Amino acid sequence: MAVVLANSDIQVLAAEACIQENLPVDDLRFHALNLSAQTAGGSPSVFSDTVKVPIYSATGAATVFNKATNNYETADASQGVTYKDVVINNRKKRTIEIDELDLLRLDIGPLIRMEAENVMRTMVDDVNGLITVANFASDKVVGVAGSFDSDVVIDIRALDQVRKYPTSMRSLALNTDYGIALQKDPAIKNHNTLRPEGLSSSVLLTSFAKFDGGLYEMEQIPSAENLVGFVSNGCGIAIATPMQYQNNDPDTYEQSEIDFNGFKFLMRRFKVKGSGSVFITIEAQYGFAVADEVGITRLVSA
């Protein structure tokens, strides 16, 4: 499509640079188990491979050393390692088609970024869809958004299950309504150390509630089962991605990897010789599964 400029009108020029932004994309690094691993045979993992995730446990009090019984050699048998399988079996993509002449006029970068966001948003919806009663039984009723405040956050922190999480790994995620309600709490809003960068940057919130892994306001928390947020130790859900994508075929397409939101995506580009159309595809390959069933506590409205 031709670009018409009337007397180089600055408003027309400015309009050419406008971008229709998407909704924010939630950060899956909240689920810290991001795996790009080798297979059991030591080969780089590729699409359809299974990655095994070890979950460690060790409980019990220490015993008194007894020289007479030489209990240095008495093993405490309360350790355990269980393995959870994560199959890399999801392949999601978005494709851009653009005429070769339009590439002379357009900066394709914003479109590629927005399509990467769309792929990532789909991935986030898939992964967060695991946060259900069937997968994570621990929950806390926090009431409606209008009554949510810093006192409720401290009550969440007092839960026996949450207290088991290491402070440095303990994270809190709230849907947008509850995040806004927390920001309106005078204890938060009027505190002179609250930094304006955003909720997750608040020194006050991470210190008084001991959520040193961060507090997150998330758009993509599923609303099923009255879910409005969750607390995580970072090990509740494992996400596996390939170490290696399919080989590049320069006679057919150009292929490269791009980093977005902590994950690698495959970007392919090819041209149809007959029409001059250029196709650019952003693709994610990933698998996800419940790792630690007590690693997430669900926050529900009722």
C-alpha cells in the first residue's frame, strides 16, 4: 500500500510510527523451573523428548553422634528423590505475511515483537492452566478484591505451607484487581519508601511480607475455581524447552533464535518467488507439567 504524504505533514509522519500495543505478557520466570536439558543419553533435547525433573526431599531431626555404635555409618533413610516427566510436545506459532515492497517502507521489528508476545501469551495461558485444585490442593480464601489489603498478605505469609517455602524463593502473584486493591491500601500507598517503578519493585512489600522472590501483578491468572492469585516456591511447575531446534535449511528458509521473556523462540523467514510475499514465523516449542505438588498455594476469592 502506497504511503501518501501531504506537504510532509508531521502528524501524518507520526502516525506511520504508531503501534497498537497488546496487553502485557506475564513472566513465566515466576515458575523458576525453566529446563533446557539433555536427554538421559546425553544428547541435546529436541521436540518430543522427555526431560526428567528431580524433586528432592529430606526430613527429620539430627541425631546425637554415638561413638560406641559408630552411628556415622547409620544412614538416615528419610531422603528421597522423585522424578517428574516433562514432554516437549507443544508447538505454537504466529506467522506474518508481508509484500516484499512493503519491507522497503516498514520497520518489521514491532510486528515481530508483537507476534512473539502473542506466542508467549499462549504459552503462559497453557502453563498457568495447571494451577487447579486437582494439581495443587493447598489454598487460602482471601475474599473479594475490595477487601484485599496488606493484612491479608501477611495472613498469607503465615500459612503453614507458605512458611515452609524458603524466603528467597517465596513469590506472590495476584490478578490485576487484587494487585490494584493492594496498591490502594494506605499502608502501601502512603509509605515513603514505596518506589514508583511498580509492584514487583517494592522494597516495602518484599520486606514486610518476606516474599523475597517478588510480588507480581499478573493479567493471565486463570479465573476458574475462583482463582485470584497464588504463592509459589518456584518449583511447582516445570517448563521444558529444546536445547536444539531442527536444522536450518538455507535453500528453503532463513532460521534464527530470538530471546523473549526468558525463553528462546524459533524465527523463520522465507519468500515465495512467484508472488513476492515474505513469510516470517515465530514459533515456541515447550512442555510443562506439575513438578512439586506442594510448591504452589492457590489464593481463591471464596
